[in-house]
Amino acid sequence: MLVLRVQLLLFCFHCKSADDDLGVKVLLPQQYCEFSFKPTLIGRTDFYCSFQWIASFKWFDVYVDGRDYCHECW
């Protein structure tokens, strides 16, 4: 589960995988957003997110199958 809590004036993020696009979310101060998912049994699950605030834009791999193996997800 990914939980984001915002302290900035405006914070935008966009998370997706090859199968799911969660869309662009905009959070205001003191708001939060969370999402969860289950890795696929067959194939590969990778989730990555872009984060944008003030004058910054960053991409992060938030879950990479193989790197972040989750043996308790099921």
C-alpha cells in the first residue's frame, strides 16, 4: 500500500502499471491518498509514479516485481 500525506501547497502525482492507470491526482495540504494492488501470479507487476510539486518533477519505481517481492500479498 502506498500512502501519501501532503504538506506542500499543491502536489500532483500519477501512478500506473502496464495494466492499470490510476490517473492524475491532485492533493492539497493535509489531504492524503492511498492505493493498493496485488501482484499478478503470472507475469510481472511494476508500478511507477510521477510526482510534481512547485518546480520539481520526479519519476519513481514504487514497486518492481523481483526487487520488491511480496510473499504476504495473497
